[in-house]
Amino acid sequence: DIYAAKSEILLKSAETYDYQAQIYSNLGYYGLIQDVTNQKRILASYDMISNTLKKLDFDISYYLVGRWATDPVHTFHFIDIDVVHVEPQLYNIPITVRVQDYDTFEMSYELYGKVQKKTLPFGELVEDVHYRLIVSKSERFNLENFEQQKDRVWQFVVRPHGYLVSKYRGSLSIDNIDYTSILTLQVRDEVPERAKIFLDSLSRVYIDYTLESQFTVNQNTERHIEAQLTELQGIIDSLEYEMERFKASNNILDIDKESDEYFQSLVEFDSERRQLELRYESIESLEEFLFSEEGDAALPPSFYVFEEDQMLRNQVEELFNLKVDRTQKLIDFKPTHLEIYRIDSLISTVRVGILRYTLDTKQAVKKKIEDVGDQIRRLESVLKGIPKSQRDILGIDRKLKVNESLYIFLLEKKANTVIARAAIIPQTNIIEEARSLGVVGPNKDQTIYTAIGGGLAIALLIGFVRLIFFERIENVREMKKLSKIPVLGGVPNYTDLQEDPIVITAHPRSNVSEALRTIRTNLQYMLPGDDPKVILVTSLHPGEGKTFASSNIASVFAKANKKVLILDFDLHKPKIHKTFGLENVSGVSTFLIGKSDFEHSIVPTQVDNLDVITAGPVPP
């Protein structure tokens, strides 16, 4: 019997708030998860099934051998099988285990046409050229049920990983409930427990897969921010040290209020320029990401894309969706497929559009940096009136405050990213755990009806083909129905033709002899009178029995005290002389050309009253 299990998965659940959405929700991932067709392909992909099976111990199939049938089971209850290693030669080969006594068992299997059989101890590592394994007794195995276990026959089969992946991919079906983002998963297996375990594991592996992209985006963002913070920390430490050293060496305490106001304005412009430069660097980093080979598979750090630039966000989202779509279609198509070429063309078009946009954005940012730089230079010219020592301390303080403000900004971004990672939630939920559907196959009634119908159809087809292409006359009765001339009789098949060609002398009481006598009687009724009669035996093709019929009919008449003469007119392949063991020196051919007369051409045979005129030498 074949059993089935079923579970349901909800794509893109909105039951909880997702902090991550505020940071990189527009990078395309959320739109992707709702693509039901892609998710169905991912669930049924080779890698997804393979990763699921790696988490399970399905590499051993267990069977209980009964008197009439061998039943698959999920596991053995009284013995444990621990396979350490098996050579490929033993894959898919049944290995039988029988309990010999309380401490030993017999293990046997057939390999290369020979039965390998060994008696081994329980609980010890058994090593052979083809395997290393341990067969041990479970807690249920005890002296009370020992006699019962001796009568049992256990069997297990080690399956290769590729076989299991192909098996479960073929038995897995995924359907989408109409007007929902719910996927129904169903798998068929010989063991109901195994089907349920597989579906539950597949659902959890898929949920982990949906989290991978979110963690990747988060980690890329944090790494980028961390690199910026490390650089700024070094700059701030250097500026603080420089300020302390400068104040100590020049005995500077404070500056006047007016100079401080100019200085504050200068700090604000300098901070703005630093943020513009950071944006310029981020756009350059995004361009490097677009040109890099890794860009086809990896996710970009969300820090590359500023929140206020919605157009750039949309373009990056479109590019990311196309790349993910290409990666998923490579599961079913080769890189040379037209569909892959089409997606590559779209990716190239979108990438060019992003690069053009970033080029224009870079120019605009660069122009803004230049404008801010002009403002900074104007304020710096005003501050030149301040004594040099004070101007120097203002310059150091300005740089320090600019970098401190940028450092605080990046710390906030990093904190948001860490919070988002802690709040990452699966985009899919299991809304129905795997449950058994019971026996779903085979449909025994349908199988029986199909077999009966198929047998009848084959029988009718064979009969029709025989009727059309192989019609033949099988008995005298059919011959009489089809023929317009009298039918004298039929002769059964004679198997000893080569050893004894004259049936009437070799087997006078056989069915063949009786059939020949019947033909003789019928001929006598058709040819009344005492005058000599001439009977011609002929056929359309050679090898159809002219020699056998003529020689045996003549012999039957001779046995009835009739004087009979056989003339062999087959001048192409004469055989009468071979039937009676005569020489073919003279005969019909020599008589026709005048080399012998009629009387001297007659040759007697071993059958009384039967003479023969052979065909004579075959003409050239």
C-alpha cells in the first residue's frame, strides 16, 4: 500500500510587525516571497529536497519479512542498525538479519550472484570490505520475547542519497489554494510515519531558506557601517589627540562669541559636505557592486540606497528581482535557454539605467559638494582675521565635531540594523502540520479492471491481427468450405520424413497412414472402372510436399495390389529417386531427348507393385 501525508504553508504572513521592513523592505525580497510559482519551484528543487534529507535518517529502509509478503516499516523495534559506511556495491541490495541466539545474529545478502552469509555478535562493530556497521539489541529485546524474535526475519536496504532525492521529488506534489498564498504539500510513501516526518522537515528547511536572504542583507549592511565606523574612530582619536596637544603647547583657553558663531556655521557646512561625500562614496560602492561578478548572486547592502531616493530604490528592487528570478529559473533551464537570454537582456537594460541614474546623481552630489565648499571657503576667509593659534584650534574642533556627528549617525544606523536582525521573522508560516491521509494507492479495483480490460483488448488485437494477416486453413472442414472443387482428404504432419519417407511401410498403423488410405478410397470412388488411371500431383511453390504426397499415395495403391508407376516430372529439383534410394542416371529427361526408351527407363522399388521413372539428369 502507498500512504500520503499533507501539510499547508502560508507565504508572507503579516501577523507580526517587522522592524527590518524600515531598513530594506524596498530591495525586492518581500515582493519576491509572494511569487507563488517561484516558491513552488523552490520547494520542489533538488537542493531543497537534498538539504531536507540530510537532516533525516532515511538512508536506511526497513522491512519485516513475512510468510507471504515483505512489509516496509519506519524502524525496527527490537534491534538497532547503525551503518557506519557502505560501499556503493551494496546500495539498494536487501540485507537480511536473523537472530541465532541471545548474543549473535546471522546476516546475509546476495552480491554478484553469490549469497554472502555471516554469524556476528550483537553490539560490536562489524567490518568488511564492503561495509562497517553495528547491529545491537534495543531495550525491548529481552529474554521474555527472545523466542518470538528468533522466528522473525528483518531486512534493511541502504539507499544512496541521489536515489532518495529523486524518489521524494517524484512523489511530492505542491498545489496553490485558489485566491490565497497558501501552498498545500503532499507526499506519497510506503510508510505513513516517514511521509509525515519528511513534510515537517521540508517545511522547516524552507522557512530557514526564506530567512537567509534577510540575514544576508542585514549582515552586509552591518559590515559596511562597521567599516565606516572603524575609519571614523581612527580620525576622531587622531583629532582629539591633536587638539589636546595644540592647546597645551599654545596655552589656549577660549575664543570670543562672534568667532564661535562663525565657527558653528562652518561646522554645519562641513558636516553637510561630509555627509554628501559619504553619499558620493556609497553611490560609487553601488556602482562597484553592479560591476562585480558577485553582484549576480549576492544581495546589496541596504546602506548603499538612501531612503529619500525612491527612484533609485525602485530600480535596485527591479534589478534584484530579475537576478533572483534568473537564479531560480536556472534550476529548470540551461544558461543557453532563450528564457535565460531574455532575463539577461532585461538585467543588462536595468543595470545600464541604474548606472546612468547614478552617474547623474554623482554629478549632482559633486556640484552640491562644490557649492558647500564655496560656503566653507567664505567662512574660512572671515575666520582668517582671528589670531592664527585660535584659527588652528577652531579648525581642529570643526573637524572633530563633523566626524563626531557622522559617527553618531552611523551608530544609529548600526543600532537599527542590530535591532532589525533580532526582529527578523520568517516570511512563511506552517498553518497545518503534516498529517496522514491514509492509503491512497494503489487502487486495487481499478488495477483489476484495468488488467482485465487490457487482457481482453490484447486478445482482441491478436485475434484481429491473425484474422487479417495470418489467415490460414487449419483442417479439411475449412478447406471444403472455401474450395469449389472436391477435397479428397487431409494428411497430418509427419515428423519422421527424413528417416522414413514412405509412411505406409515405416508406420502402417499411424494416423498419417490411415489418412493416406482414406485418400486412396476417395480416389477409387472418383475414378471407377478397371482401365488405367493417371493422377497428377502438383503445387505452386517448391517444398510444399509433392514428393511426399505422390510417393506415399502411390505406395498405398501398390499395397492394395494395384500396379503403379511414378513419373518424376520435376526436372528442376528432382527428389523421387532420393525417396526410394535410386540412382538418377536415366529417366524422363533422357527419354525426351531420345537417349533411352520407355521400358528401359522404368526402375522397380522396394515396394511391391510400385515402379518409378525418375526425372533423369538435370538439364543444363
